[in-house]
Amino acid sequence: MTKYDVIGIGNAIVDVLTRSDDSFLDLMGIQKGIMQLVERERGELLYGSMEERTQVPGGSVANTMAGIGNLGLSTGFIGRVRDDALGRFYASELEKGGTDFVNAPVPGGELPTSRSMIFISPDGERSMNTYLGISAELGPDDVSETVAADARILFLEGYLYDKPKGKQAFQAASRATRAAGGMAGIALSDPFCVDRHRGDFRTLVKELDYVIGNEHEWLSLYETDDLGTALETAAGESGLVVCTRSGQDVVVVRGDEEAVVPVRAVTPVDATGAGDQFAAGFLYGLATGADLATSGRMGCVAAAEVIGHVGPRPEADLKDLFRAEGLI
């Protein structure tokens, strides 16, 4: 028996959220709807410009672990925070949510705990400005092979490839989990991340057990404007391919098996965390033996819940929502 149903590895980032209009984004030079990495000085400027801030523990994969924990599975997270106020907040909040924060906050060091300044537009779109701080120092020494081997499913964050040490941590965790008989997969993270690491990600599609991405990420990965061509190529290379399409049908392919999952339109209050919670629902289905269509529908229900309120983590009981949909 493994200790964890799902373990994530990724950037441990405190999300700082506020509402803003498009004119404010233009004034501050913020590109709408994407994640931009910023330096410390820029991060402090943006943080200081935020009014009525809400702070929550974040990071894409950590948000997914919170969603899976909401569904009652055992979860852990491999990340790196400093032993400062934000780092202690992050670790304690993750633990309160039921996810083991595997590594203790790091004492000393020059880099502070990472944070992402997220500006939410009236249409629900989010513009993320992330200062990576100490999470960028996550490396293989932060990965306990015993912990990674104690997971049925490992979920990896593509953003880790932005730093060589993160890539090494990623590889160490994946090897340990798969050597112990578990599954390892990746979220492609965003199209710009794919652009930066296309060669590595093409290799991972072939080597890992599953890959989750949105339409733009798959198109970027295979440098094509035809989604059908991209997914056909991916399906021929990967064990399991998942493609979300911003309110349109989700496509899931495993070998000769394919599921096209309808999506019910929801007007977003805040799109932050939609992809993270889709992954939570989908991985819950995968972990509990659901078929592809049911797993995809679980992902859609979880994503719809999180975009109905501000913040990247579920507020409702996702299992209750699944029961209402006849999924469990």
C-alpha cells in the first residue's frame, strides 16, 4: 500500500489576488491573460499596487493537490519555501487543507518565499505576474526518493523546466515513482513554457504515462495550427493525452480509446485555477478507476466550481457535485 494516492511536485507560490480593469493592466504594462515571470523589484512594485488583496497558498500543482484532497484522496506536495512569514503561512495552510507539505521551510538563505500577483479582470480572465523566489531553487536534494516512491500517481509541473535544478528534481521524482510501479505525468503549464522547452516536452510526452494540456499548449508543442494533427501525433506518442479547450469539448485519448467530453458553459467570476482543478477532477477519476469520459467530466465539474468564485481552490464539496452529476 502506498501512503499517497497522488503527489505533486512544483513551485510553491503564495497567490496574491485582486480585481483590476484593463486600463490598469495597460498602465502597469501587464499582459492580459498569461503568466509572466518577474524579477524581485518588479514583484514588489506590483504587490504594492494591489488593493484589497487576498492571499492563498498557490502554485499550479499545489492547487491541484488541494482539489484532490477535497475529494478525499491522500495527497502530498514536494516544494520549497523559505522559513519566513509567507513560507510558514504556505506550509501551514497546505497542511490545514489535508495535503502533506513534504519539505520543511528552509531557514536562512537570500531568496524569499515565492509569490504571484494575480490581477482579475471583469471578464474573469487572470493575468499572473510571478516572482519565483526560493521555489526556483527546488532541486533533486529536495526530492525524497522514499516519498516519491510512495505515490500511486505523480503529477509534475512543466514550469519546473525553467530552471536546471527543477528539471533534475522533476526527473528524480518521476524515476522513483515509476520504479515503484506508480504513474507519472505532466501538465504542460502554458504555451510560452512549451515554447521554451519544446524538445524536452516532446521527449516527456513519449516517456511519461499521461500528459494534460490545453489547446494552445498542444498546438505550440507540435508547431501547428491544426489541433487534430497535434492530438493525433500526441496520441501516437503518449500513453494518455488530455486536451482542454476553454469552454469547448474536452478530448481524452488513450491508445485506440477516445472520449469527447461536453463542457457546459459557465460565466467565470475568476478563471484562476480552472486548469488546476480540471486536473484534480481528472486525476481523481484516474486514481479511482473511472473511465476516460467520466474522468473528463469530473475534471469539467471541478473546473466549473472553481471559476464560480475568486480563488484557485474549490470551496464546495466536489464529491457532492460529482454525486449530483451521477459520476460517483
